[in-house]
Amino acid sequence: MAGPAVRAEGLRKSYGPRMAVDGVTLQVRRGECFGFLGPNGAGKTTTMRMLACLSSRDGGMLEVLGLDPDRDPRRLKALLGVVPQEVNLDLELTVLENMLVYARYFGMPRRLAHERAMELLRFVDLHGRAADTVVRLSGGMQRRLQIARALINDPEMILLDEPTTGLDPQARRLVWERLRDLRARGTSVVITTHYMDEAERLCDRLVVIDHGVVVREGAPAQLVRDEVGAEVLEMRAPESDAARLAAATSPRHVVAGEVVLAFGDDSDTMRRAADATGITWEMVAERRATLEDLFIVLTGHSLREGGTG
Ligand SMILES: Nc1ncnc2c1ncn2[C@@H]1O[C@H](COP(=O)(O)OP(=O)(O)O)[C@@H](O)[C@H]1O
Ligand SMILES: [Mg+2]
């Protein structure tokens, strides 16, 4: 099938007076791993739910795998795998039973469902736990089971809402590996995350989203290079001098009280410019620019602070 995996134009959704998604425009290409990066409350889940036929939109155009989720949910659901933000497994049933219940939903014959379920449990390294009730699994295992279950219908695209939130580093890595495998097989992958390292590692392209609006769209490294530069100089200076120090150090900077973040292509040059001001300043850090810096430059606040500021 031709055309992008997702095409959204001016997508909107509000809850009462609150505009959760306020005119989102983006395109996901077939076969890529695409990310929604933004703090809590940015509108990631609301957007994801509209893509996944889990909630209707208030306005705008939306096409997922060539279909309109509001008009053609049944056909679209057959082509999608969905891992929602919350754990929605049946905790009283076994791992295998959870898989089979889902297969029945897609009308798969029993034998095929069983074969496919075991194959997918192997894929997420849970085949040894097939007979265990889900309540006995760790958080990371439950997440992997949700991923396996979302793949039962061999979807063209999988949508995952914060797939690794709350997982320990090892469990996160396992999920990342599986998502990379899926992408390598040609499955389109869309994830939401507020972890910039996750977005940086996994995503071919992403949108930075804040307050229900897409702030930027592009490849992570390219976005950082274009908007931030290669290097960051983190300095501390008396609050009364901070703004002047920042302005002299680099045209791209953020000031928060005594802390100055200066962004540029070369930190030596920035350091010399800072020294030339005669202001007494203290080095906090000198490092490579990341998506977190991009986020600060674009929104004026960090991912951890959240989008309410
Ligand atoms: N069911 C709901 N009822 C009312 N407000 C909601 C509901 N779901 C989300 N919101 C609000 O919409 C905004 C976006 O939320 P959400 O899409 O969950 O953001 P994210 O997933 O990026 O954390 C937030 O301000 C949130 O409080
Ligand atoms: Mg969310």
C-alpha cells in the first residue's frame, strides 16, 4: 500500500474546556519508528488514542494506513497493534490465555492462534511463563506480554504509549530490542515517551509535542544539530549577571536564576566568550547537546518539569 502510515492535519480533541490536542499536523512514514516526545499532559495519549480508534476526534483530518479511524475502525483495528499506557491485561488469566482471548477477538482459528501465541511469547522471552497467571509477572514481563498480544494479528503498525515507563533499565533494553526487531521486519512503530534517551535511541523521526501542539518534527540528531548546536556549556553566575553572561556567551541560551545554558557548535569558543565578559562564573558542565536541550530551547522548560509551566 502506498502513502504514509499516518497523516494528521489540524487534529483536535478537547475535554470540556481543556484543549488536549490543539491542531496536530504530522506524517509517519511506512516502516519507520516514529516518536511523540513530550512531558506529562502534552497530549501524547490523547493523540495516540485517536490513531488507535480508541477515541474520536473533534476536528481535523486523520488517515491511518489509508483509513479514517472514525469511519472505518473495524478494518483499521485489524491492521493495528495497540499497547495502551495502562496495563490492560486480564490479571486472573494465564499468559497464554491472555493471548488466546485476543486472538479470538480477531477471529483466528484455535490452532493457528495457539501456534502464533507461542511464537510471540518466544519473541518476547515469555514462553517459559505461558501457564503462569499474569498477576505473578513483573511489570516488565507484563509490558512484554502486552507487546506480544498486540502482535497477534500480525499488524502493519504497532502503537505503543509509554512502553517503558516504570521499567528498570534491563527491562527497558529488552523492550527496545524487540521494537528494533519489529522495525527491521518492516512494521511501522509509533511510540510516545517522555524519555529523551529512548526517543534518541529508537526513533528515526519524532515530533516534539507540548501543550497539545507539535513544536518540531524531524530526525532526533538533525533537530538537535539545527536548533541547539553540538555542545552545551552549563554555567553558574550571580543572578544579576546571568543574563549578560548568557548573551555574551552565545546567541542561543537559556537563563534560569543563577544557571545559564549556552548552546553552540564549540564549547571552547563559548568559554572564551564567557571569560571575556569579566563576570565571575563557575562551570557546571560541558557536554554534548541532547534532545532534552532541544526541548528546553523550543519550550523554555525541561521534559521533567512537565508542560504546565
Ligand atoms: N479523560 C480525560 N478527561 C479530562 N481531561 C483529560 C482526559 N485525558 C486527558 N486529559 C487532559 O488532556 C491533556 C493531555 O493529556 P494526555 O493526552 O494524557 O497527555 P500525555 O499523554 O502527553 O501525558 C492533559 O491536560 C490532561 O489532563
Ligand atoms: Mg500519556
